[in-house]
Amino acid sequence: MLSRFYTHWKDSFAGIPVRIWLLSLVSLVNRCGSMVVVFLTIYLTKHLGFGIQEAGYVLGCFGVGALLGTYLGGRLSDRIGYFPIMIWSLLLNGMVLILLIWIHDFWAMCMAVFLLSSVADAFRPANSVAIARYCGPENRTRSISLYRMSINLGWAVAPALGGLMVGLGWHWLFVADGVTCILAAVLLWVYMAPKAGERVLRKTVPEQDKLPKAVAASPYRDGPFLVFILFTTLNAIVFMQFLWTVPVFFKDSYHWSEQTIGLVSAVNGLLVFMVEMPLIYGIEGRRSRLHYVRMGLVLYAVSYLSFLFPPGGLITAMIYIVAISFGEMFVMPFSSNFVFGYAAKGSAGSYMALYGIAYSVANIIAPVLGTQVIAHWGYHTLWMILGVLAAVSWIGFWLLEKKTEGKHIRLAVGTT
């Protein structure tokens, strides 16, 4: 049985272009340093002494910066190419992370976190365009999954490593994160710098020429796509509590140390790393992409609602981690592939950017919503609200698929 699983796991990687592997390697190095995000709420509340509501406002600034950075990253990727955007984003992100060591004032922290997420999130649409340029329709979802697998392997390392760094001193958390961003930029430059005469912006993508001309060139005038973005924002608000409020819940309710929180959070990255690629390989094309997204939303709801029931502690935390991890495996690669298939020729950066903006808007709302609900009504109310939001998103995606079934949109975003 183990031999069969290994063969299936290995076959799931076949045919993925070399440059997707290189992009994934860079992302692995970068994500190994994503320690600050995991512990930022705890750092603000427990180390700097901010109140839970003040911390929520700082994290809201993170979301506003992400919104600006994602928008600019998408626009600039279409104008000057994705490669320089990725390089400068990684370099500046590393510098700002190290600068955060010396910032302790509330307003200065708001501005610094805004700047941090602005430069960091410019990377995402540029990177998405790079992936779309280098893979074909037959391996696109698996290419997305390989990229996500590298991110999640890094995510498995980052919380555990971050917990150890906190034990040495909070400043080491920012130094390690900043250095890995700069190292990722160096790797990107060494292995993927365009050769002389190569046109990064207009890299040929054969399948894009085959997309239906009826698909709108601008995502901002594309009604069905905007509906998709609305419900993507809602489900992102649900998922992002994993980053912003769940670690504080573990600290406040279970009284866990940063090291324990880091190790438990690392299970998410490890699970996604081990399971997502063979899972996608086994199910892709059997049902529509939005069907799998809806399956993930059911698991999102289960994950948060599990906190309302006994036994609590490590057992409940593991139920949460497993459910949120499998939910993520269904929601994120299939919703990303939905967008890749939808993007019209010449405006891929804008479509990717708007998809990223949905997550950026969620990044503004999620920490503020979560911290405000906790401050006024407690954690139990927050978990119930998240369950309702996941249900609303499920209904929205179901209605969207029913409405678009059989139309030209289906050709671009239906089953592969």
C-alpha cells in the first residue's frame, strides 16, 4: 500500500515544467522565513503590550497594504514584466522586516506594517503570472499545487522555527524572516533571470490564444468574475483567522507557549505538503473546480465549529488543523485555477491582481472582525460567525456555477 501511494505521489509530479520547479524552490526558501506572520498578533499583544483591539487595527493596516501591493503588483506585471516585480518585492520585504525590530510605537507600527505588506504582496500577482506563463492547461492545476506544496513545506518549517527564534529573542524572528526574503531574491536572480533578448512580459502561452473572445478583457467589467471575487473574499476572511486569531486563542484558552503554537501550526504545512499533490492528481477533472471549492468550504466550517465542542485542548486543535488543511487543499488550488483559466490574453496580471485583492481585502477585514468580536463577545461567537460565512460562501459559489453552466464561461473555467 505504501508502495502504491509513493508511485501515485511520484507520478503526480510528472510533466511539470522546470521553471515551475525553480519558482517553487524560491518560494520554499521565502516561506521558510514566514515566521513573523504566525506570531505577529502574539508579538503585538504579549510583547509590545498592545490591546487586542489595537492589535486588530495594526493587522488591518497589514491588509490595507496588501490591497495596495497586490493591485500595483498586477498592474506593473502587465506593464514592465513579472520578474523585476518579484525581485524588488523580495528585497524590500526583507529590509522592512529587519527594520521592524526598532519599531514599538502604535502609529509607527501601523505605518511599518502597511509598508511591509505593500511590498510583500506585490510579489503575489507577479508570481501568479509567472506560473501561468510557464505551464500548459494539462498541468496547470498540478503546477499550482507544486507551488503551493513548496509554500506549505516552508510553512511547516516557519512556525516551528519561529517558535524557537522567539525563545532566543523576538528580534531574531525578524532577522531570520528578513534574511530569507533576501536569499529568495538572490536565488530568483541566479536561476531565473531572463536571458538577453528574452521578453518577460509577453512570454508565449499557447493555451491563452484559445480562450474564448467573449471573456472580458478587464476583470473590473466582468460581472460573473466579480461575483466570484465577492465570495472568494468571504471564504478568505474565514480562512485567515488561522493566522490572526487562532494563535491568540491557543495562547489565551489553552495557555500554550509560542513553541507549542508553532509546532501545532506547522502540522498544517506538513499535511498540505504530503497530501495536496496526490489528492489533486487523483481528483482533477472529475468534477468542476467550483464543486471542489465548495467541498473545502464545508471543511472550513467544520474546523472552526469544532472549537465549540468538547474535549478541547490538543485533540480539538488537531481536529481543527486537519479540517482547515484539507479545506485549504480543495479551495485554494481550484479557485486559483479558475482564475488562470478565466484570465483573458494580455490581462492575466489584472485578473491575478483582482484575485489577490480579494485576499487583501479579507486581510483588512479578517483581523479587525476577529479581534473586535473577541473583545466584545468572545471566541465562541467568532467561531459561529465564521461557520455562517463559510455557509454563505458555499451557497454563493453554488449559485454562480448554476448560473454560468452551459455558457461561454463554462468553456474557460469548467472541468478540465
